[in-house]
Amino acid sequence: MRRWPTRLAEVASGSPVVPAARSCIGVFPINQLDAARLRQGLTKLEEGEPERTARLRQRAREAVSRLAHDFPGDPITGLLDEGEEAEQRFADFANDEPCPALDPETGLCELYEARPMTCRVFGPPVRSEGGLGVCELCFQGASDKEIAACEMNADPEDLESALVEELEKASGARGQTIVAFCLAS
Ligand code: SF4
């Protein structure tokens, strides 16, 4: 059983419209569908709030500058390496880095409607290649058995895989990246 650290401890404000994010810290992989959605969200934000968008882009560029040197992938394309050794390097990589979509003044996610799938399903136990991931804050004191009983499958028909494949074929960009590289490019 794998318990997520507070790298993505996201707390809804109580309103489905005005969400608040607390401690969206630490990088995590996103697929090309997540990346496309985030870029669309950024374009939409730019139409209404260019200055806010410029600050977000600047945070992303600064994050890339900080992260490029030790990035476990290609620091030019922002694509992560694949394989066990790369995954190991990624596990120790940038765990204290705030997400550039997080407004440091308000603590809100500026791209909430366009946020990656990882952000959308964070909280309940969700299975991935690394095992069952769960928010430690939500399940404090729960046993592994109790946590396993709450497992959620957000995409039981695996619809996302087909969409990712389709998008990768159309765009030519294959593989995973991180939010900072996606928004800085
Ligand atoms: S995209 Fe938004 S919800 Fe996801 S980690 Fe970044 S700030 Fe948090």
C-alpha cells in the first residue's frame, strides 16, 4: 500500500465552483491528454486575464529553470524517461516543488477546470502502476484493509487510454511530462 505524501493534498472549499488547493507540492507525471487540457485552460485564462496568465507562465518558466538540471527525462522536450530506473529517479525528484498552476497568494489552482486527472482523483485510494495511492490526510488512522475497501476506479472502461493514444498519434508528442514543462512551452 502506497500512501501519497502531501504533494497533492487538495482541499475543496465547499463550493464546486470556487475550489481551493492547499499544498499542491511536488511534481507528478501527466499524460498528453492532461497536457493538452492544461494548455487549453491556459489559453482560455489568457483571453480573460492576460496578466494573471503571464504570472502563471513566469512561474512555470522559473520552475523549469530550477528543475531542468536533474530532470529525469529530456529537459528540452520535457518528456519523462520511461523504465524502472527512470521511475526511481522520478520518485526522488522535486518533491518540494510547488505546482506553477497554484497561485502562491491565494492558494487557489488557477487552472482548476483544466487540471490533470491526478488532481481530479486525488483523495480516495486509486490504483496506478506504483500500487494503491491514497491521501494520508484523508485516511489518517485507517488500516491498509480499510483503505483498500475504499478503492476507487475513476475510469473502469479505460476510456482515457484510447483518448491518449489518439491524441499522441495526432500530435506526434508521446509520453509523459510534468505541469511545469507543459505550461512553460
Ligand atoms: S494543477 Fe491545480 S490542482 Fe493540480 S497540482 Fe497544480 S495547482 Fe494543484
